[in-house]
Amino acid sequence: MGLTTLASLLLGLGLFFAGLQWSGENLRKLAADRLGAQAGSRPPSSWRGALWGIGFGALMQSATAVTFSAVNLVTSAVLTPISALPVIVWANVGLTALAFLASLNIHPWVALTVGISGVLSGLLRTPSWRAAAAALFGVSLMLYGLEAMGAAAAPLRSLPWFHALTTATAGSPLLAFVSGVVLAILLQSNTGAVLLIITLAGNGTLDFAQSVMMIYGTNLGAIPLRALLSAGMRGTPVRLVRLEDSFCVMSACLMVVLFYVESLSGLPLIRAAAHAVSDNPRLALATVFLLSNALPALLITPLLPQCWRVLQRLWPQTAAEHASQPKYINDSSLADPATALDLATLELARLASHVRAPLHDPLAAAYASASFNTLADLLSRFLTQISLKAGKAEVLERLPLLREALASIRYIEQSVQELQLAATKLSASPQARQGGAHLTAEIDHLLDLVGHALHGKTSQELEQLRSASRAHAPALEQARTQCAEAIAGQSRDLQIVGQGLIDDTNRIAWMVHRLSKMIPQLIGSNDPALIAAAATGPD
């Protein structure tokens, strides 16, 4: 092989890698926000989710990218896990689109497209249009690189070592399968590996059966990368990633079995179907790639709920996930808006209990805050859904109060985080730490009373809450005094932290007291004693 041929081969390979990276980054940038917007506007059914998966797989050209985008949407409560399953599975079908594009005779247009899209990506300033032009530039550059590589690879067939390598893989289908796995791992993209295989097969460097088994192996090549990216994940996120891994394993096993059945029995299966589509080896191999993803997707889609239950047993829900899952609100309760508001109030009581978590375990503050925010976001969306269905005046009157109460509890949660941080800083002094503990214990008691008042709906519980949260309530006064005395002889820095802790306590108590006045209307009670308990009494 001459120096010119080697240079052409390396040039094509370099352009292919550059185009693969460039197109992938910009397609993901272009599609990720749209996936979130679509999911947020209308949660998908199983088959609508399949269509989304195909569309976003074609756009992102990476099942791994679609999977991790879905993980982010599920984590932020925009998409439910069950709704995300078909999106993840069918993204594998969508990413075969580029293989069909590479199989077309677009040689006269590739260089022109590279030039035009490259100029546009440099001139356009609107982010979305610039990303689209850059993605087109990446795809066309990748195709141009494949063409250059295919032309340069033709002389390789005459080299003894290359002939021996291709003969070994042609004579051993499993070795060809392993070669596909290795190629996808090296490229970190099964789509890129398939494009390379189709190009080499198109110029006769690889034979058809050998190429088919290599394509079957490419799906497994993305698993190590996903394992690395998901190393720190737990619960639902890791289950979603493992679903994609399971799909790839299922696809590989199914297609290898069909390959041997067709080879040994002579039954017309995948290769026969591909040849029936076209005599062009490029288009036939693109069809094989499509079938290797579409057939497993069709088989697994009706079984996704059962698959999800198996994954739940293998990777159990974490404590943080359990805390972030709604216990009372659900879509079926929206049929009766009044009942839905009652359930939303009970969920509000759960949020109040979530606020207390950092006070009991400071190390749990991070995941407790994430659980709180997820559940609060779900509750906020639930209230929006109620507003679209509500017609009765009493329901419409309670909705703004629930929203205001939710906003108050969000504010209290932020203040409790600040309170716990200040209390932790006092740990440098045992005396100061003890003073801070009195305040955090009193706030914990107030939040416990909030939950009881929202659940219990009795005038005694509400009165107890209002009395305990008054500005000059005896227990609050005593806790403030004890903290002030504890920090009196400490350093200037600790005194500032301690005073901040007292201010946080006053602010939280005021918000709790304000919340206590909303509770009778919030729970829709007509009990005169309950209303009087909230409306009267000294503040």
C-alpha cells in the first residue's frame, strides 16, 4: 500500500471521526430541549412514546444520548419512568436513519453540502439555526470521510495480512460478531461503526454475511460507555440505563440466533429480507441494521411493564426516590376536583415532613432537598391539572390557597436548609452547639404540628400549632434565650452565626404561623371551631 493510499485512508478516517463528533454534539444540542418540551406538554402513551423515540433517535443519532436525556426528564419529574421506556427502546430504531442516508448515491452532493453547511455554521448567529447548520456540516463531513475511506480501502484487499484477517472473520461468524463489538467500543458509537462496516462492504472489502454479524455486534459496543457514565447512579436512573443495555443484549442474542437458523436451515429470514429490499449491499445492510433494532423493539414493547418490574427488583428504589414519589395524588383522582384538592392537601402535609429531614440527619440534607423539590414540582403540576378541570366555585377558591401554601412550604424548606447549615457551624463549640440544638428542636416540633394540623383537621391541633408558632410563644422564647446565652461568650464569628440562626428561627416560625391561618380554608372545612381557631387569638 503506497503512501498516497495510506494518507487518503487516514484523511477519510479523520474526517469521519470529526464529523461523527461534530454531528453528535450538535444534534443532541438541537434535540434535547425539544424532547423535554414535548414530554412536558403531553406525556406519551406507549406507541406515541415509540414515535418520539424514533424521532429523537434519528435526530440525536445516539441511543445513549436519548437514554440519558430521558433519565434527566424522569429525575426532574417531567416524564414518568413508564412513559420513558418506549422512548428509550425505539430510539434504537431511529438512529438507523443515518445508515440509509449513507447507503444512497449522494456523492455529487456531499462536497457541496460540506461547503455550504460549514459556511452557514460560521455565519448564523441564532443558536438553534447555528446548531442545525453545524449538525448538517458534521453529517456531511462524516459521509465525505466515509467516501474517502471507502475509496482508499479498496487496495487493502490485495494485502496478505488484510486478506488473512477478513478471511478469518468471514469463516467465523462469531469472530465477525466480536469484531463489531470492538469496533463500536473504539468508535464509542454503534451508528458510526455500522456506517464504517457498510462503507467497507460497499466496495467489496467485507462480504455480506461477515458484515451482517459485525452489525449485530455493534449494539453491544455502547454498553461499556453507558456503564461508565452511569457508575454513580442508583434507583430509577440506573434502571432506565439498564433497560437500554438489556435491549442491546436482547437484540444481539435474537439476531445471532436468527443468523444461524437462516444459515443452517436455509429458511429465508433477515438476510433474505435485506436482499429482497435491494441488491445494493449498502442498502441491504442498512435494512439489516433497521431489522436488528425494529424486531426486538416490537417484541419488547408489549412487555415493558413486566420488564420494568424485573428491573425494580434488581435495582430497588432508593430512600430519596421513595420520598419524592406522590403517595396521595394521581391522575385518576382528577375526575373529582374536590377530592383531588383533599388529596393535594395530604401531599402538602408530606412535604412538611420532608422539610424536617435535614434536622434529623444533616448528612441527608442534599437528597432530602432533591426529594422535596421533585414532589413539590409534581404537586404544582397536579394543581395546574385541577385548575383545567375545576368548575365549582369552592374548588376555585381553594386552589389559590393551596398554591400559596405550597409556596410558603417551599420558602420554609429553603429557610430550614439555611438553619441547619448555621447550626452545623456552631458545632465548633459544645456550648454553642447545644444552644443551636434548642432552636432546631423547636422548629422540628413546629413542622411536626403542621403535618398533624393538615392531616388531623381538628380545632385542638390547629390551636396548638397557632399558639406554638406565635412570635412570643413560651417555647420559642425559651429556645431563643438559651441560644443567645450559649453564644454570648463565644468568638465574634460564632456570635454572628448564632444570631443568624435565631433570625432563621423567627422567619420560619412566622411563615408557619401564617400557614396556620390558611389551613381551615385550605382543607375546605366549615367547622366553626376550626375557623375560629385560625382567625382568633393573639399573634
